[in-house]
Amino acid sequence: MSRKKKAEEEQKIVKDFSEPVKTPEEYEKQIYDLQQLLEISRSLCTTLELHTLI
């Protein structure tokens, strides 16, 4: 592996660990928001089915 590629990989790893940790409440809000987006999308397009999206 080239030095440049190795340095990029190391930066990616550091970046992954530098992201803030979310609380369970933040995850719950994100899930709720995504569910609302799915509901809106379904109402706009009747061909969207939940089982085909997941």
C-alpha cells in the first residue's frame, strides 16, 4: 500500500472516532424523523412499500 493511501486510511479511522457519540434519545428522534419522512414519501407516491425499502 502506498504511503498516501495509508495516510488516507489512517485519517478516515481518526475521523470515524472523532464523531460525537449519540445518546439513545438522539437515536430515537432520528428514527422518529425518518419514520415521518417515510410516511410523507408514501403519501406522495403510492408505489412505495415499506417492505421493499427495508
